Amino acid sequence: MFRHTCILVMIAGCAAGACNHEPAKPEPAAAPAPAPAAAPIPAVRVFVTNESSGNLTVIDAANQAVIATAPLGKRPRGIRVSPDRKSLYVALSGSPNAGPGVDPKTLPPPDRSADGIGEVDADTYKVKRIIHAGNDPEQLDISADGSRLYVANEDAAQVSVVDVPSGTIVATVKIGEEPEGVTIRPDGKVVYVTSEGDGAVFAIDTGTNKLLKRIPVGPRPRSIGFLPDGSRAYVSLENEGALALIDSAQHKFMRLIRLEGQGNTPKPRPMGITVAPDGSMVYVTTGSFGSLFLIDPKTNAAAGAIPVGQRPWGVAVLRDGKTLYTANGPSNDVSVVDLASRQVLKKIGAGERPWGVAVVGR
């Protein structure tokens, strides 16, 4: 009896203990894995606008590889970098692409809603806003303080001056037909604009937005490059196979610099221009001729030519002056040129019809 009683007491005690014991708590859920760290932004990037595919190709200049492709809009062509290197400004156009000899009457009507300057974040590659800056913008430049854009409106034969913070046009200046190249003189006091149809360069005072002078230069002027001291300007003349040399203090045509050599066309067709950061060389692309010409400012004569690809147009040089990039439209690629050896190191695939090139260094 005593034995049975002890067993019952023990069972009862165990049962009571079980009733008072808290249920086991579930194990806490594992913390989510941290998101992978964003890839660091390369120290130097090359940005290329692609006219036909409507996007932007981003190249890491350290390894010469594409790191991103981003949408922009219709027919992105001219491209500039803001002085703080945080934004890109890209000319977008809804005008149909009309090559040489195309009858405008055979083309569809322009889509003016697509015209504008795309302001692009230089780190995320997102379009932050579209600035409406007149019809059919093709090329542009930005003031040293980042407050003004000067935009060539090809179909309207004018230059639009845009207040960047508000995104509004504050002035327009009528010039010759088919304005294209736009470059501000290094001192910021004057902007030069080429007129393909008029065969002239128009000098505009940036303080008053008034026309200072029309400078006849020759047939179909395209782009402008200034020496760093602003004393001279070089203007590419596509149909002349030459550059026009301008005294940019007096806004006076000085002479022609002829380009000669063997290429894919009977004579060179000068297009894009960039100047070495130290002013020691002027670099000129030659379109369907296929070469990059080097012009020595000391002699104002060609110092060599480098075959770079099919119809090179846009061109940019790194700030160290050692490497240069050309946008080659028909082959959809970008040539990387080593300027010391004067050799093409690599061709990098881009979008369709690469057009403009710009460099951002941190």
C-alpha cells in the first residue's frame, strides 16, 4: 500500500511540474542576409550616346569594359558633363534621321514631344528630367558654373540659352541654317556655334546673349575645339577636307589646315574635335574616311593619322592625355587609342550608331 501511495505521489508531482513548465519558445528567425554591397563607382568612366538605339553605354576606363547600358530617349547625340561631374546633359531629338542627300519631304513628321535635353545622374544613369530647349537639339555646351546651357537647334536655325536650375529658355539667338557644334571659349565669355548650311561660325556673347560676329569658314562646319588659353579655335569642315583656324580673340578666320592621306574616301571628312588637356595636340575624327588626325598647334599642320574604325565621329581624351576614345557609328563600337604608341588598343561594343563621347573622372 505504501509503495502504491509513493508511486501515485510521484506521478502527481510530475504532472504538477509539467503543468507549471512553460512551453519551449520557438527559435528566433534567422536575420535576412545583408544586401550585396553596390559595386564601387570606377574612378574614370567613358559615356557614349547611341543615336539609333536611344541609350547610353558606360565604360570603365580602367579595364575598358562596358559596365552599364541605360535608356535615354530618341536620337541621343551631343553630350556634356556638368562642372561638378554629377550630371550628364544629352541632346535628344524627335526629328527623323536624314542622312546626306535624303529629301526631307520623304521623311515622317518630327515628334516634337521627344525633343529636349536629358539631365542624367552620372552615378545611377537615370534620366532625372527632360529640359525643353527648343526644336531638334543636336549639340550643346554648359557654362563653367553649371548655370547655363547653350543648345544648337538644328531645325530652327537658332541657339537656345537655358537656365539650368529652372529648366527654362532665357534667350534665343538666330544664326545660320543647320547649327550643330557648340563650344564655349575657355574664359566663358563667348560661345561659338557652327552653321552647316551657312558655312560659318557664329560668336555669341555669353553675358548679353547677343551675336558678336559671323565668321565665314568654309563648307559644312561641324565641331569646334579651343586651345586652353582661348587664343585659337579649330573648326572641322566636313566637305572641305580641312580645318579652319580662327583667331578667337578677334573672331577672325586665319587660314585652312588641309588634311591628306589614304583612307576609305577620296579625302578626309573632318567631324569631331577634342584638344589635349595641355593644349599640345588637337585631335580630329574624319567620318567615313576612317582616321583620327593629330594636329600640332605649334605648326598648325597634321602630325599624323591613325586608322580607328568605321565613320568615327564623337571623340574624347582622358584628363591624363594618354588615352582617347572615338565613337564609330556603322560598326557600333568605340575605339580605344593609346596616344603614345598611336595604336588602337581595343574596340568596345556599344549600342546602335554610337555618336557622342564624354569622360567623367573623380
